[in-house]
Amino acid sequence: MVEVEGVSKKFCRRLRHSLVYGMKDFAREMTGRSHQGNILRPNEFWAVRDLSFSVRRGETLALVGRNGAGKSTTLKMLNGLLRPDLGRITVKGRVQAMLELGAGFSPVLSARENVYINAAMLGMPRADIDKALPEIMEFAGLEDVLETPLQNFSSGMKARLAFAVATQLDPDVLLLDEVLAVGDLAFQEKCMRRMEAFRRRNKAVIFITHNLYQVESMCTSAVWLEEGQVVTYGRSIDVVREYLDTQERRTIAEAKAEGSGYQPRAAAAERAYLRVREEERAKKVVEPPSADPLQIRAVEILDREGQPCEELPFRSDITVRIHYETPNPILRPLFELSFLNDDRDVFTATMLIDGAGPEQIEGRGVVECRIDRLPLTPKVYRIMLWAFQSGHALTEVATRRTVASFRVTDEGVDSVSMRGPLALTVLRQGPAVYVPRVWNFYDQPGGEPVATVEAQFAETTSSGAERGSGR
Amino acid sequence: MRVTNAVYSPDPQLRTPGRLVRGMIRDLLASRELAWRLFARNIAAQYRQSALGYVWAVAPLLLTSSIFILLNSAGLLQAGETRVPYPVYVIIGTVSFALFLDALNMPLGAIAAARGTLPKINFPHEALLLAGMAHILLNFVVKTTLIIGVLVMFRVPVALTAVLVVIPLAGLLLAGLAIGIFLVPIGTLFQDVGYTLGLVASGLVFVTPAAYMPPRVGLLSVITAWNPLTPLVMTARDLILHGSSPYMPTTLVLVGVSILALFMSWVAFRLAMPFLIERMGT
């Protein structure tokens, strides 16, 4: 229903240039000459470059990307508000666009009058508006304020009114620009249901969103734009995955660029903590002013084959290998590894619970901590290390600090029988810890389960075989 | 929802004139209902916040006419031999001339007022012009009460052929629209056009024989002779007061030219709108 072929659009950074170019292009148009769409004049840039995609009946396509990526420009071209400078857009059927809720509303007129004008602007005949008015007001939940001037409405109420009008029109192709971001939760839910109904009636929907949950749950395909160019175009789940992967890799790369070696980045809280310790240490003259008694030479993350890595599949085994050096003997050492995501502790592997190491360590050595089937969801994590001596009293021998970071990928999630509608997005954006569980449904307590739901994990993701009777 | 089976490409629209004209006719037809809504909205929005309402439609006109009448009675203005009481003469003249002026200023104003909506909603833009035209006509109807009032007050008889006055009046309206719409593209991009229009309008009233008979000598006689508004304003007044006008043939030619010019500026308007909307931003 929508076919976009090699479309480009350029904009101008300077207003004055833009006005002059506008006159020139208009002059060329008036004389029937094509304007040179493929050439960038001074101060011009490509807002959209060589964009191609198609949307068929019953499909929903999401446009994702950062601000200024060209998403709204694309939507405006699809709506015919902007003409492409290159390429071709073909749209079959009636198009309805909602680029901004409440555009064209007049504040001094009543809700009813505004509905009539807005609907007329969107092309609805008067008789149809008369018929649809009660439903519009009911959907917007504004039956009681029909005659109230719009200037007394909250922005949420205006948005609800506008959405109710626009979706009442029953177009073949619906274009939406982040309009679902408004309104309270109940209203958003209503909007989602209406869009889903659209899709089921074989209509096409194209919408812009920053909400990856919406992309995964509501869209069949997605286009990820960056600086006007397509980064990925394909199944929505693949685009979401690549989008998140890239964001996370960026986080790691930034962390590496800021820090050095195995100590990527001290977060703000950590820096503050270290500063306080530094000050305390300066006060205590008795303590050696130099570094910790236990020096951390390197920390490695190993996968289940024992190979150093920075990325691990979901539910994989992990080994943290710590190379240390201590000139003086340390009695009954205790190590502690904290796993953090977004500067929040997710869990701690600590020998304060598990028990102390050998009677004494001295010189160079290695300590490894192995965790089977790491219960962390796909995200970026960092590890903070802390070490103690528990000889006569508990004393700190290595200051708590970040020693490594790694990423859990969603590789292999496909082979896990997770059939929830938002499996991938919740795993990736939801809480950090994943605990396997079993859901049983019974007709009555104590009977045989009528249904069992359990995620099944493939062999590759863990060292041992998984038991499972999921369905 | 008006867009059905659309193709958007950078190819100049003039290369497919058939499609262009079909689109113009389709949008004109499609915009009638919206134009009516917009017209009603403009009226409501304008008068809901005003206590005097329609008085404002005639107030500027009354002021201008009063000044002319005052100047004339003081002997400061040589209006010439008008054959009817001067107030009758000047009010018919200024009401007719105001029709042209309103039409001239309307398109740029209508587009400027819709600046917030144009980049957000794709609707037939002809509706803005139609709504503006309806507003001009309504104001004109209100103003004709002035003419009727003054005719009754001075007991001036009106000939039956006065109904032909719609021809020169249509000429004034169409000429104003043609020029006003033609100025939309450049006027929307550059504010200078709007400023210039204001200046020209205030000067134009003095070089058009709205408040005086066309002079026989001097520079003004040359200007009024070449001013295309002269025959239109003169015909309108002559038809009401005398039932016929020597300017009628010229008026008919001018009406024809105005219709043609209006069509051409409509084409220019359509071709320009995408470029203008692009530069209105969000």
C-alpha cells in the first residue's frame, strides 16, 4: 500500500539561504524545469537520504531513531506535506496522518466546534461527523465538556480529542508521529487497541516511536534511521535487537574511551566514594600512603570455553579471572564481586558468605570465580571488586572499584521457548535478573495441571542439560 | 483522508498539466465544506470576543468616508461635479474600492493565519482562500447597508439596471484576489511583501477615483486614466446612481482579464505551496 523508493530530502541550515532557495526552486517549478534535487547547495544537508521501504496491507511499520534522524520528515513526505527531492513515493488508498495532535484547534471555540473543524480538515463529510460525534466524545472521555472552550482543556484532554477524531476516519493508511506518548496509561491502552483493530482490518500503519516495547509488540517491521540514512530495515524484532545492541556497544566503547585498561569508567557514585576514601586515607598517617596491599594486575571475563570475551550469550556460564600481586602475605583472603547495571547492584558474589580462601597468599597469583548459567538478562554490566584479609580482624586489602565490564547478548534467546508477546524487549529492558520458573494451571487445587508454561533452554546455553516439559 | 492513490516525486507538476488541473478541480470541490467550516470558525472566533461585533466591519469605512466628507465640506478637496450629494458618491466609491482592497490583502493573511496548521495537516489549501472570500463577501453585505442607508437618507432614486453592478464588483473582487494570491509565494517567504502591500493600499485609495471624479488635468488625471481600478469603481457607482456607465466595455474586458489572471495565480499558488510549507517549519 505504501512504496518508498530511493527517497531523499534536503534541508537548509540557514533561514535566509533557505528562503532564497525556496524562491529559486519555485521559479524552476513555475517554468517546468526540474530542480536539481541531487546537488547540495551551500548550507544544505540531507535530512533523509536514499530511503526505501514498503508497507503492505495489515502491516505496521515503526520508524525508530534518535531526534533529528529524519523520521518526521519521512512521515511528512508520506503525507504529501513535503515533496521528496529525489525518489518516488506511491501510496494506495486513503491516508490519514496525525503529525501533531490538536493542530488547527482554536482555543476560543468549544470542543464540539473544534471537532467539526478538525474532522472537516481531515476530510470528513458533515453527515459523518454528526453521526460520529457521540463516539468521538465517548472515546476521548469528554462527553461532559462538549460545549467548553478548548482553552480550558488540559493538553492531555486536547490530545485525546484529536486522537479520537483522527482515528474515527477509518483510513487505509494511518501515519502517526509519536502521538501515543501523550495521555494517561488507560488512554494509551485504548489507542493501542484501536491500532491493533486497524491492523486486523487489513489497514497499514506507519508510526514513529521511541518506545521499543511498542515496536516489538505492535509492529511487523521497522526502519531504523540515523542522520537520514537507513541503518536497518527488516522484521521489527531484528531491528529492535540491533538497535539495542548498538546502543549497548556504544556504552561499552564510551566507557573504554574514558577509562584505561581494565578499569573502564568510574561512575559518579563510585568516584565520590573513592574520593572520600582517598581523604580518609590521607588523614591516617599510620597506613601506607601508597596503593592497596593487594594489587589487581588484570581481570578477565571468560566464556564457557575459557576464552576471554566481552560478550556472553544469555544464560551462559561465566568465569571472572583475577590476576593479583601482593608483596606481603595476606591471611585468609576474601574476594567480593558485585555485578552492576546502570550503577545499581544486581547481585554480589562474595566470599563473606561463601567462606575465606587459603590460609595465606603471597606474590603473584590468580583467583577465579565461576558462575554457572549467569542469571542476568541481556544488558551491559560492570563488575566491582573488593578484597579483604580475615586473619585476625576483617581488613580491606583492595579498594572497591570497577575492574571489568561485559555485555550479555540475546544470542540464543530465539532457541529458548519464550513465547511471551514481549519476551525480547522485557528481557532486554526489564529487570536485570532472570530466574527460571514454571507456571501450572489447574482446574482445582491438587489436581493434574491442565497447562504448564516453562521456558526451555537449549543445550548450548548451559553446561548441563535442562529439564523441561514446557509447551 | 483526502489523499487517495497519491504519487509523490520531485518532477515538476507543470510537466503533467492534465493531472495538475484535475487536482485543482478535485481540491476545489473537496474544499467547499471545509471552507464553510473555516468561515464559520473565523466569524465565531472574531466576534465571540468582541462586544460591538459587525460594527467593526463598517467602522473603518465610516471613518474614511467621514474624513473625505469633512475635507470636501471644508473645501479642501475638489471632488468635482458629482451630480449626487457627495456623501452618497463617496460611500459607494469607498465601499466598492474596499472590496478590492480586502481581496488583495486576504490571501497572504489567510496563509499567515494558517501557518501553524499548514505543516501539520494536509488539507485542500483552496479552502483557506474560499473561506477568506466568504468572509469578504459577508463584510461586503454588511457594508451595503451603508450604501442603502445613504441612498434612502438623501432620497436618491436607483435605476433597475443597477443590478448589473455585480459585474464591476466581481471585477474588483477577482482582480484583488488574483494579485493577492499571486503575491502569496514570495510574500510568505519574505515579510517585505506584506509591508509593501500595506503602503501601497494606503496610497491606492488616493489615486483611485473613489472619493472624487476623475480629474481632467494634472498628473493625477494621467494616473487615474491608467489605473485599471478606475473603470471598475466608476462603473459600479455609475450603475447604481445612473443605471449605465461609459466605462462598461472596459470593465467587461477587465473582468475577463481578472478571471484569467486569477486562474494563473491559482496555478502558481498550488505549485508554490509545497515549497512554502517546507519553509514554515514545524
